[in-house]
Amino acid sequence: MKWTVTLAMIAGASALLPQTAPAQDKPEAPSATAPATASAPAPAAPTAIVFSEKGASGFSDLPMGVHRIPDSNVIVSGYQGGGALGILFGVVGMLVQSSINTEMTTGKVRNVEDDLRFDVRAQAIEATSKIVASDQFRTAYTLTPQPGGSTMTVTPYVVLTFVKKTNDVRPFVVLKTKIATGTGSGKTIKYFCCEGNVLPLATLTENNGARLKELLTSELDTAINVMLLDRSQPFQRNDEAKVETNGLLPFLGKPLKWRGFDLGRYKDYSLIEFRGGIFVFGGVNIVEPGGLEITPVVKK
């Protein structure tokens, strides 16, 4: 069944004259009352990055019926039933069948939970430390809070999305961000990244989850770079750059047609923003070539 839903996420010094130079060539000393030269404004303090330990919020970030791998920020989704609304809107959208869906999802991974664990927060801190040290971001960000500077709180988590009627899985890395300044907090923006084709669960869990960890590490690096770019010099949000998309999105076990906005590209990736904070996949989706069908919306 195809889902189609329509509803209204940075001294030069003067050369000394020879002793034989004419006296009249000596410049006059500046007046004591001359106005001082205006100094350049001090550069803005870098934004401090802080990684939250809380993980995804069950109230606003997750749909009903998901399973959280114990002692991790890894979420398993995709097997839920009961209609699309609960998947799209999270637990505030629908509560019906939540416990049934959770039990169904849990049963799919109960015997391989140890192989699905991934310390996404520790990996995000390590990767961000290396990226922020580069010339591109050194002056824009710091991992040490600065007096008077802003703070960006990043909540990383992983969504393992099962494709309906198969044991194939699409692993997504998610970075939920919010920047706070001395005057308040700004808009929350999420960044979603998935690389590679869907893979059988058995492939992702063999060798203690080696393939899964490899994929998630690569996705995390891509997502962090896009996040730092957008949060330091924001991508242009053009209300006219609408696109139609069709394919598998985070949390959803079936392809979905959805309208988004084209933010441009990062390397070979398309950056598609799905707006609306109430949608669990709302935010900037980092789409590799072939990851989604993307068609520009033509004005009539």
C-alpha cells in the first residue's frame, strides 16, 4: 500500500631617513588631540558544542511502538502497524496499539541486541573533536564553553528502520541540535543520514556488529560535517525550492511520498529539509545518490 500524506527544520614603520636628509622632510608628530583610529570589532566567541546524554525523547522524537536497545541510544522501528499517523507524529499523535507494536519490534532483535549496540555519543564526541580542529571550523566551534558565547546542544541517536515484509534494515544516524545564547534558545534542527543500501539484519550483526558500526561511523562523520556547516553559515532556506520525494524515510517501514525543500548539496549528497517539528523525520535529510526519488515541484 503506497502512503501519500498531505499535511500542513552558520606595523608598517616609516623608513628611517638618512642623517643627511633635509629637515623639512621630517613628518610632523600627530596631535595629542587627534581622534583615535576605530578598532575592528572583536571576533565573535566560538559556539561551544555540548553532547547530551539524554538520547531521543519518547514524547517528541519517536513514534509509537519503537524499541530502544537497553543501555544505548539505538532505536528500532519499522514494524509498527495501526496506520500512518502514529508513525509520523510520535506518541502525541496516536497511542493505540503502541504496546503491541513495541513487543513486535522487540521480538525481531531480542537475540541480537548486544550486536546492535553503538555508543553514538562517544563516537560523536571523538569525530567532532577531529573535525572542529580543522581550519574550516577552528574559529567557529569549540568543545569548551566560552564566556559570552553560545552553546549548541547535540543529542545523537541511531534509528534502525526495518523494511516491511523483510529482515532488511536501513541504519540512520540522527543529530538533534539546539543553539542557546544569552538571550534564549533557538530553533531545534535535526540532521538525518543514511548511507548504503538496505541490508539483512544478519549481515549487520555478524562479527559483533562490525558492518553496522562501520556504516554508522561513516554516517556520523557525514552528518557532523553537514550540521557544522549549516549551524555556522546556514544553508539558504528558499520557500520556492520545493521538491517531491518518494522512498524510505527514518522510522518508516514502507516508502512514503512527501514534499520537502531543496537546501543544495554537500559533496554528492542532496540536502532535503522536511519542515514541521511534529514529524519524527522532520529536519535535514542527507540523501546520497539514489537514496530517494527527488523531483522538483513545477509551478502551475
